[in-house]
Amino acid sequence: MQFGHKGRLEDGRMLTGRGRYVSDWQLPGQAFGSFVRSDRAHAEILSIDSSAALAMPGVVAVITGEDVREAGLKPMPAAAPMKGIGGAEQRPTPRPALAQGRVRYVGEPVALVVAESQVAAQDAAEALAIDYRELPAVVDARAALAPGAPQLHADIPGNLVLDFAGGNEAATEAAFARAARVVRLEAYHTRVVGNPMEPRAGVGAYDAATETYQLYACTQGATGMRGQMATVLGVPAEKIRVIAEEVGGGFGVRFNIYPEYCALLLAAKKLGRPVKWVGTRSEMFLADEQARDIFHRGELAVDGSGRILGMRFDFTCNLGAYLAFTGAFVNTVNLVNVASGVYDVQAVHVKAKLAVTNTVPAAAYRGAGRPVSSYAIERLIDQAAHELGIDAADFRRRNLVPKSKFPYKIATGFEYDCGDFEGVLDKALAAADWKGFPGRKNDSKRRGFLRGRGISTYIESSGAGGFAPYDQVSIAWDEDARITLRATSHSHGQGHETTYAQIVAGVLGVPMEGIRLRTADPDMNMVGNPTGGSRSLLGVGSVLLMASQEVVKQGLALAAEALEAAAADIEFKDGKYRIKGTDRAVAITELAKKHRGRLDIDMKERKVGATYPNGCHVAEVEIEPQTGTTEIVRYTACDDAGTIVNHQIVEGQMQGGITQGAGHIFGEQAVYDAGSGQLLNGSFMDYPMPRAVLVNNLKVTDYPVPTKTNPLGAKGVGEAGVTGSMPCLMNAVMDALRQAGVEHFDMPASPLRVWQALQAVQRGHP
Ligand code: MCN
């Protein structure tokens, strides 16, 4: 099948301001909400006095944790509980929609003030008097697990939610026992704030006649949120509609429900009118899920010839004050599903301790665990190459899973479907002019710069889609033979409208401009996975492909009737059914117009399996020693995303992912004060988002190895850029710093930290 289209169908609408975001929705009779948030990291709530707020003009209601309790709302759910070592259960961290009795992080919603206008609600929120008794707080996962740490939840002794392990411990011990050398690396994967472009907002409404809730929300997929919300509200998911059109970015932090959404629905039902809330940017620093915040220790066992014998990793993960729906999943399954990276090694053991702390709950963020695993593996591999004195690319090549070994089962039980890791490596090295580096390094040196080169050969898992039993899609024709596609994965920047239309148009031979996509309509009641795990194309896209092929089959009988010929004598091509060898034909669009509904289809498909995108990234950076400023001077990405439907979109996804990884490596970090538990950099004044100039030398190329696990042959691409770029860039920074004598360095490679590391060397502290 040929795919080809320039530009994206959604671009015109978005670029001309015709996109409808959540704050654009206005419902008749709506009131406005403002949340009062805890300004303490850990405290008991002694009393809440709403009287002054309620007396203010335009104030309709003040809703607190007591109202939530009275209404019988359940705590927000955590995804399928993971099992710990020896089958131990994950400990629950009951999280009410509004705090009840205790607050556990700065920013936790305590009350919702509802008023006739946004301004009145905000003013009244400031008049709420809350009396707290402060408790000691802990913001670091290792400190939280230490004896004597402040305890967050009565039922979680030692703040340990889950002690998880995967892989083969005995085989790994044996491998380390016979190793010629053991290489070690410890690193901290800093905490980040998701910061999608659109600050989160919501409108809650309730229809008493049908007992149905409506939530207009920023969502990556209505289905997942409906399921989670059903648990909280104690009603079937069919009684909840999640509605969205444009969603201005998600990066994983628009996957789950939030306390604010639960409170808005409760308020709407209680007050008998819709309630709208639009979060501010600084509110998002405390209200949106955050991510990463993982300390790890890695060890690599190597034999005398530079072959890897075994790997082990020990992760300590900061989950924040409550377990977010995706919190445990990303720090367990997604740390072990690519546990040995692209390397042919069976002795692998991974441990992860999941701790609660007095910080904003942490959840999925682009890559959701895989960048953490990739960072741990690829930095360790680089450290080993350095210590062994082997070229970093050669060391990798010696240890790659060979093409002949696919499908390749890794020690943690997951199976890589296909790949050609060496082919990817070769193409990347050639495109990056790996061999020409020494000359460029000398040139930089002459100019007074430290030039470092980094490489990563990453792999990640995409496609399992375990959040729904199947992916449901529908194709419906209207009277003008235009098509409406319905699916459950919501596009929030990925261009699904274009790529799904390409697939369907490619099969049906109709213009893709006549195809529209709906994913979160008020009347939509479908089952399927939200957008996440870089699986929308291979999961939902594959079902759309199958559904389109089914439509063609459905049309055959109608064509046979129209052409007065036997179905066996008819072929379908370029949108027309034709009697073979003749020019007698009928267009599928004609049949769709004539037989309304007969070419519509609703398909549920559960056969699409996981697949493993992978790639090799090579970066060169230049550090200016006087200022610590680092510039990415060359960046080459070569990725295996299987069959590519839209090259322009895939390139954009890679650029976005690489930029996000670069932002994390070079500056982004949520910094909490250890004593007070306050987030110290909760605004764009202090929290450095990546700018275009950071990544202006990107070269993106591909090396497709189509998979057989889905009919498109596609692998995911949405997160690959992050997973590949983080270790690659840090390895490049490290390579440059080593030249000055720095032996260990952790992200973020901000100018100050790089400069301090260089200064420390000069003072004799490498
Ligand atoms: N695609 C393709 N060929 C392939 C693979 C993908 O043409 N072989 C296209 C797809 O059709 C789709 C896009 O590339 O238009 C991304 O597809 P896919 O890899 O299936 O990923 P998803 O659509 O499931 O997107 C999820 C992924 C995740 S998990 C995060 S987080 C993320 C991301 O995508 N957040 C994003 N990309 C983002 N991009 C933007 N602009 N904003 C976000 O919040």
C-alpha cells in the first residue's frame, strides 16, 4: 500500500484559530470553579471555614472533602495493581477528589469554590480559612524509605508501595561471579513537569433525567478516563461521557483522571448546573502529574573479550504522595519490558522500589519508564566502553542481538519481535560520520571548546494496549459519501486525523480530505485504548486498515448487483469496482450514497500485538568551559519504526521527542525544598523549557524493519525520540567532560552545573 500526503489535515483548522480547546466550551447556565490548594507539603486539616467565602458576591458553593465523603465518591484508582517480590500486593494510597483530614503535597486540592464568574470564584477562594497542623515532610524517595522518615499513609509502613523485581536473579549472580570485570554506574533521573501547551481545564455537567455525567476535559482518550471516573463515581462507564476536540499536548499527563475532574462532576450534580474550571500555567506546576524522579544503580558484568555476561539494575522510584493510575505501571512493567536493551544477554535482574513522598504524584511522561531503562542501560554501556578502552560503537556492535535470533525472548519474559540492530547502527554511524569525529574534536579544541560524542542504541516496547480488551473503530458514510471515522485514541498533537485518513483513503480509494475523525463526542460509547505507549497507529490504525478492507468486501455484493455481474468477476481498485478486463465500473462512493448504511462498519479487534521500535542516535556537543554552556552541534537519529505511514509526521514526532529529551538533559528539573516540601521552580521564570535553538542541528533518518505483529507492519514512534536522545546526549556531555577530567556527572547539564563540575576538577575533585 502506498501512503502519501503533504501537510496535515488538522493544520489549517489549528493554524487559523478554529480549533476548539476545553476553555472554549461554554455550557448554558455554567458556573465557574476555582480550587483552593494546600500550601503545605504535609499537614493535618484541623478545620475549613467557608463562611467568609460564601458571603462574597456571586459565590454559589464551597465544596470540600467532607462533601466528597458524603456523596460517597470512592478514591481515585491506581491501574491494575502490580505484584511485588514473592507476589506481594501493591499497597493502595487512597486519594480522594478533595483532601480529607490530611494533605500530602503542596498543590493538593482541598476545596472547590463555585461562583457566577471566574473572578468571583478566585476571590472567594482566597477568603477560605483553613487551619492546618503541620507534619514533617519528605520529598526524596531514598530519604522516604530510610528508617525514621515521616510516614505518609497509615497503611504503608516505611513509605514502600511496592518492592518489585524482574529477570533472573540466580543466572545474573552467576554471570557476575565469573566476570572478568564489573562496571558500575549510579545516576539520578531528575523529576520533570509535563507542561503541555494547553493548561488543563474541565467542564463538568450532569443530566438528571438520564443520570449521565459529561466531562469536557483535556484527554488522551475518553475511554480510559471514563473507566477511572466510573470507579470514583460508582456508576457504570456508560453513564459518563468524556468530551474533547482539540487537546493541546499530553505527553502522558493527560491520560488519567484528576481530582479536579471528579470535584467538577460532583459539583455539577450537586448544584444542578455545569461547572467550569480553567487551570493557570503556574497551577499546572502543582496540579498536573509530574514524572521520572528515579535514582538508579547499574552494574555490568563483562568477560575478557568485551562480551556482556550480565546486567543488574536497582531503581528507587519517587511516586509522589499518591499512586497515579499509571504510576506503578511505568515504574515496573515499563522498566523491565526492554530490560537488556538491544543486547544479547540473558542474565539480567532488575529491582525497583516504589516509594511515596510529599511531592506531586508522578505518572507516565513520554516514554513512561522506557527512557529511564534506556538511560540506565545506555549510560552503563558507555561507561563500560570507556573503562575497557573500546570504541563505544564497537562495544555495542560486539553485543547486539543478531538479526538471526529474532524473535528474541529477554530474561524478563518479553519477546522482541524483529529488528536489525546492526543495520540500524551502521546506517546511523555512516550518517553521523562517526569516523570523522577526531578531526572535528581537534577543531573544537583549537577554538577552546570541549567536544564530546555520544551514542545510544535504544529499544522500546510499543503496542500492548493493555488498558482495554480490544480496539473498536467505526467507519460511517454520509449522504455525500464523506466518511466519519470513530476511534478511541485521542490525538493531542500526533496528527491522527491525517494518518488514519491516509490508511482508510488508501484502501477505499477516496480523497482523504473527505474523511473526518471523531474520538470524544458526547454520544460516543466505544471501547478501546487511549493514546499512549506509541501504539495508536499500530493498534487503532491497524484496526482501521482491517475495517476498510472489510468495507471493500461488503461493497462487493452491492457492486455485483449494480454491475449485474458475478462477484468473482469484479475487482476493486482506486475506489472503483470493475468487471475484470472491461471498463464497466461503479465507484464505492456511488454505492455508499445509494445504499446508506450498508457500507458502514463497526469493528472490534484484539489481535494487534506488541512490537519493539529501536534505533541508534549519535550526538556531538561542544562545551564552552568558561561558561559551562553546551551546544548540540550535530545530532543524527536513525530509527526503525517499521512501515512508516507519514514520513513528515514521523520526522516531526522524532524531532519533538529528541527536543523533549534534550530539554530534560540540559535543564528541565522540578526542584523541591527538602525541608518545607515546596516546589521551588513552579513557573516558566525558573523552570527552563527547551527552546528551538537547543536542537537546531537534527538529522532524522530511518531504517525500517516491518513487523508481522500488526497488518501495517508499523512500530510506534511517538516516544522513541525521548528514549534515544536522553542517554545519547548525556553520553556526549560525559565524553566532553571526561576530557577535562570529570569522572561522574548527573543531569541536568545546565551551564551552572557543567561549569561547577569543571571548576571542581580544577580544585582536584573529579
Ligand atoms: N506514525 C507513522 N508511521 C509509523 C509510526 C507512527 O506514520 N510507523 C504516525 C502515526 O500515525 C501518528 C504519529 O506518527 O500520527 C504517532 O504515532 P504513534 O507512534 O502510534 O504514537 P501515538 O499516536 O500513540 O502517540 C502517543 C505518543 C506518546 S505515548 C506521547 S507521550 C506523545 C507522543 O506520542 N505525546 C505527544 N507524541 C506527542 N506529540 C505531540 N505533538 N504532543 C504530545 O503530547
